[in-house]
Amino acid sequence: MLTKSIFLKKSNFFILFIFFVILIRVLSLFFSKIDLQGDEAQYWFWSTYFDWGYFSKPPFIAWIIFLFTSVFGNSVFIIKLPSLLAHMGTAISLFYLSKSFKRTNEEGLWLALSYLLFFAISLSSNIISTDPFLLLFWTLSLLYFNELNKNQSLKNIVLTSIFIALGFYAKYAMIYFFLSSLVFAFIVPNKKIYIKNIFVIVCLVFILFSPHLFWIYSNGWVTITHTADNFNWGSRLFNFDQLLNFIIGQFFITTPIIFYFYIKTITNIRATLKVYAFEISYSLPIILLVLIQSFISRANANWASVAFIGIAMIAINVLFNNYKKILVINSVLGFLIMLIVSFILLFPPNLSTFNKLTGMKKAAEEIEFLDSSLNSKYILFDDRMTISKFLYYLNSKQYKMKFLSDGINIDNHFSMMMPLSEKNISNEKIIFIHRYEEIPEYIKDKVLVSQLYEMPNKKNNFYISYIE
């Protein structure tokens, strides 16, 4: 009874502290003075109409934004809130995933708290992006797949398949699940049953994901082409600087302490596989693949983000059983970083990095006044990020907004969905908002007046030309 009472007190402390962390994040996001980034504004625009896919991403992020904004409105807070809630869901799922490995409730709570205090999660909770939902569905997939390996049941097969499919609808990086499963197939004892389960899951996932696959086919494979372009294999190959950047970046996805203890543990790979075969299979192959990609060309630090579920499970287990003081230090470090991020949201410093995330409301008001004065037919853009932000902040003029494109050379969503070509520019009143001072030759002779608009961050400056 005494042991149980002590655990309840510890559990209450953890739950209270986790609630405190979430409360700080919600309040700092609610009162944040940071505008939507270009990508965030683009995801919001996608959410204004339903589809099974969009130019550069599968559709889940647009669906979830639509769900929230249709109920609670289109404020920046509501648009970003689903990311924060997804990370909460991942933390809860991690607790149950830890329990599915017969680890204690206390360790599960440490794992959940440590995840919430990852450096990258402190940033990601304030940005609407695909990664939070990918991580949530990845963790749920691991949870039910691990349960399936212990208990053969239709429920576990179906739930695993549903969460993998949802992961694919969030981000194509869910493909790592099947690649990691192939690695685990060499380790798992009962290979026949395991392979049979994987085959059934692949078939179910294919059926569930088929509407998006049909959309990709119907739209000229645009998302596949865009994803392939991100690998950047056509540029300079074999980059030691990119490799080093990726390795350093991995220490700051979680915390340096967690990633260090993961590396330290897997150095003795044979011994580690006996204890952590599942976690290694769903982390190490991913890290190695993206490591190779970073050396061949380049790789963003978050490209291996799903690996950090397995990484955290190993590192927290080692720390919990052997180095509890370091586990506490790790949480304090993560908490301090979270406070710094929250402070920056409330009081953005006058630095270039943060200035680029402000100033759009004023710019939109001035363009709205200009358009009303000139009574233009179109507001034309040549930059994806710029049009994305104006679509949100100048919502009343959406119907006039076009992207300078011939509709053939498509390199972003707007050149595909709202192109305006050279032949449609003649004899029309157009406000042209362009990224650089130089504009195409065929427009120059139509420009009556042009001026520079200065944003808080000079890199975000744009030019306004009036065409008639």
C-alpha cells in the first residue's frame, strides 16, 4: 500500500507538470505576435477546399485545419493549435507504448514528459506542419503493431493499418514504417506469422490510401515529382558539410543528452538488439538512410523525425534505470528551452529571423487600399510564399489573386491552380507583387509605375508594379 501511495504521488506530480507544460504552450501560442509563415498560410489555403491531395503534400494537414477553422474560426491560434494537440496525443501514445513493453507507469510518464520537452517539439508545437501528425500516427502504429506481435487479433491488424494509412495521408515519410519492418523481420522469432501480418497490413493500407494514389495519378504525379526534387540529386553530390549539419542537427531534435545516450547504447549493437530489437529496427535504419542522403546531397534535420520515437524509448529506458539525475537534468534543460521559445513568441526580438514573421497585416491593409483605389482586375504574384501569406491576410481579395505562369511549367501549387499567362495580361489593370526588382521582358513595357515595399525583414521586401 505504501509503494502504491508513493507512486500515486509521483504520478500526480508528473500529470500536473505535463499539464503545466501544455498550459504554457497554449497561452504563449494564443498571445503570440508571430504571423503565419508562407507554408502555414499555404496549408490554410488548401483547407478552404476539399481534395484528396495537394501540390506538395498529402491532404491530412488541410483536412485537420479545415476541421478546426470551420468550428472555431480562422485565427492564427486556431490554425496552429492542431500541431500542439497532436504532440499531446503523441505523448499520451508514448506512455501506452512504453507500457506495452511492460515498463512501469513512472517510466512511461518520464517518456511522455521528455517527448513534450524535446527541443524540436517546443518549436513544432507553434507551427502547423505535417510532422506532428506523422509522429502521432507513427507512434499509434507502433503501439498497435507491437500489440499485434504479442496478440494476433483482427482488431490490432485493422488499427495498425488505419494509423499507418493516416500516417501516409500526413506525410510520405510513413514509408519508413515498412522499411523498418523489413529490418525487424530478420530479428523477430516467428517470421512466418510476422510476414503474413505485414502482407495483410500492406494490402489494407493500399486500399485505405488508394483515393490519394488515384489523385496523384490524375494530377500528373505532382507530389511524387516534388518529393523527388527535394532529394536534389541533380546538384553537387557528396557533401561533407551537409553530412555534418545533419549529424549536429540530430542532437537538437530531442536534446543532446537523449541522442548521446542513444548513440552510446547502440555502440554495442549485439547486446542492444537483445533488449531493444523493436526500437532499433524503427529508428537506426531511418537515421542511416537519411545520413546517406545528407552525404549524397542534402537532408533537413527533421527528415528522420519518426526515428526519434524509438530513440527516445531506448534513451529514456537507459536513463530511467541507470541515470535518473541526468534524466532530471534533461527535463530541466528541455523546460528552459520551452520557456525561451514561449518568451520569443510573446516578445519577438528585433532580429532578422523573427522580423520575417511579422508585418503582413500592415502590408495586406496597404495593398487592399491600393487595389480599391485602382480598381484592378487581378493582383498578380510571382513568389509562392508571398501569395500564400496574402491569400490569408488579404482574404477579401482572394478572387483576384493570380500567379504568373504559363500553366505548363508548374513548380508550385499556385502555378498549377491559379495561373495567369502573358496573353491574359494585355489591356488589363493589374497590381503585380513581385519578389525581385527585375521582371520578365514581356511585362516591362506595360508597367506604368513601380515601387519597393519594405517589410520588417529586408529579405522579405517585395516590389509593387502597376500594369495597364
